[in-house]
Amino acid sequence: MSFLTDDELASLRINQMILHVVGGKQAFEPQPTMEGVEHIEFFLARIQDAAVSGVHRFEERSGTRDLLQQMASQTASFEEGAQELSRRFSKDHVGSSSNGAFFVFELSTDDPSVLFYSLIKYDYGEAIELYEDNGRNALRQIVQAFVRQKRAIQKSCLVRVRNGVVESHVSAIDRMGEAPDLTDYFQKFLEVVRDRDTQELSRKLNEVLRTTLQQCRSRLPNGDVPAALAATKDHLRGRDSVDDEGIREALFVAAGRPSEEARAELDKVLAKQLKEKKLAGVSFRPDPNTLRRAPRHKVHTAEGVQLVYPGEQENRAVTRQRTEGGGWTITIRTTQNLVLDETVPETSRSNA
């Protein structure tokens, strides 16, 4: 996912982890850092799966960030800090939330200046019953139950620490919220705010679509990027929510039943663009007005003619038609006098 760099993904490892059961009638009981836990690779994979691009940041006075900072600077041990985070999460656990397990992980990479803290709420009703056994065997059973329920992560937060300082940007998901927003409960616990609104996310989506289709022009019907872009936006505009898979599906529709090779190329370019624009893994309700806005078109011909025009004038003021020889006939119609009609200096022409 985009919150992690490629190098971080390749070298991510768990240093320490702790587990507390949340919910139920039992009083909160601090637990020690876990040792000798199996299925480490499974946990790493789940953390990586949940590492979506960040659209939240810590508030100026976030108690959760302050506690993580104490852990990062070692003014509080991992065990002490993780116990307190778990206690706060359990204390404010709302009645409508399901019982389950709350994990805190400390992770490192090959870069010694970087650490990560991951907080995961995992829903599993049997966790409470198992926990009544009160022992290592019960904890191991909870972990194994977690492994069996791969998609049971309800809440997740991933934070980067660089040179001992907790960064403000947060990767967070909440299955119970209306993505990318978090439920009030989880947002209050983390003390975060939205860093990018829906309009900005939609503008970035526009850029992702345009760049992906331009780079995969040869895979499109007649190489027509404007038509494919319009079709992709039409497919996405009416959706309640868009995500990586929905964008991928819309591109395939616009590409007109692409071959496996074409799909692979579209997938590769799309993944790179989503990561660059920090949209990887992010689900959000698209802004229809932003997606309706057509980009400007720029045309350069082999004869040195250059034409730039608003995308909404395609097939209105500007029409383009293929000729039999493989060229184009471009027609511009206007009902008004020309706004500009003059020669330009040679230097301008050579630099254009």
C-alpha cells in the first residue's frame, strides 16, 4: 500500500507486540508483551494490507500521539505505552462495538531511523470466552482465531516514526465508518482530523485516470484517450464509493475488453499512479462535479501545429475525425470573432 515505501514493505518486521481483549464485562487487565507468538508472517501481511494512503493527521494536542511519542523516545517502555493505549481504547469502547482483541505492534525496517506503530482492533466474539481461561494457552487460541478470520480487522492505524519523532500523517481505516471517514469513537480515540477532503481526492483521481490512460494509449480502442477518459469517469461518477478495484474495473471497461497483456499493463501503471497520488487503498465517495470536469486537451501535429482547448469543447467547438491515410481532420468552429490572431517570435516558436 502507499503509506509504506517499497523498501519499507520489503524489510518490515515486528519487534514487539501486545494483545488485550476489549469489551465484555471483565475489568481491564494489563497484559505483558507477547513472546514466542506464531504466525508472524500472517500479522505482517495484515498490517501491510491495512496500510492505506493516509487521509488523516493527528490533531495538535493528540493524547494518542503524545503516548506514541513517549514510546518512540523511550520515556515510556513499549509495554507501558501499549498497555495505556489499550486501557484507553477499552475504557471508551462504546456499547454498540463488538467485543474483540486490540493489538499494538512496534515495527522496524532496514532504515534504522524509521519505526512504525500499528494499532489493530480485531472483532472476534469468542475472544472474550477464551480470555476467561486466563493464561498463555488462551492467548495463543485468540491469535489462532485471528488467523482463521483474515478479514475481521475492524479498525487499524499505522503511524511512522522518523528519527525518534512521530509524524503527523496517519494511515487509518474503520470498517464501521463511511470510508474514508472514521467512526466518532475511533476518531476521538486517535484524535485525528481529515487531511484531504473529497474534492481533493477526486481531483487526484482525475490525475490518476488521465495519466494512466495516456501511458497506456496503445491499449485503448483507436488510441483514443479522451473517449476512454470520459467513459471511465462516467463509470465512476455515479458510484457511492470508489476504491482501487472499482477504478481498475472502470479502466477495463473503457479499454474495451482488453487482453490479459493489456490488463497487466493497465494494472501496473494504475498501481504506480495510485501510489504516487497517495490514493492506494483509499475508499471514498467521488465528487460528481469534479469528475465531470473534462481536462484540457493538447494536440501537436507532425507539421508543427499546436492546439490546446478545454476538454468540454470536444465534439462541440472542436471535432476530430480520422482520415483514410491514418491522419486527422481537426475542425474548429466559433460563432464569435477570434480572441487572438497574431504571429509569435521565432524564439517562442522554437521553445514551444
